[in-house]
Amino acid sequence: MYETRKGDDKMKQYEYVNVHISKFCGAKSEEHREIINQYAAKGYRYVGFIPTKISDYGKIKDMDLIFELDL
């Protein structure tokens, strides 16, 4: 998903990449690092994440990684 935002006369583009955290990967998953490196190679900056699905026990099951690009 792409969105643009105008502020200080500079346009920004944001992309959100959903990452599923399976019970087999959990904290030892390195998928997020690969995604961050891929987007960095395209000129994006990693700016944070938003949990999009949380279990009844508070474990993050899905999250969106947020990337920003100056236009």
C-alpha cells in the first residue's frame, strides 16, 4: 500500500509490509531483517512497526513494517 503526505513542501511516500509471525519462527525470525534490507536498497527508510493482530495472551501475531521514501 502506498500513501503520500505533504509537509514542509516535501512529499513522502509510505509503504506498509505485513509480516506474519508464526509459532515456529517467533523471536528467532529474521524475515523482518531481509525485508528492511530490501527496502533500504530501494532508498526507503524503516520508520517503525504497527501490530495488526495480537493473540489473547498479548503476543504479536502480525505486524506492518513501515517504510518512508522522499519524493
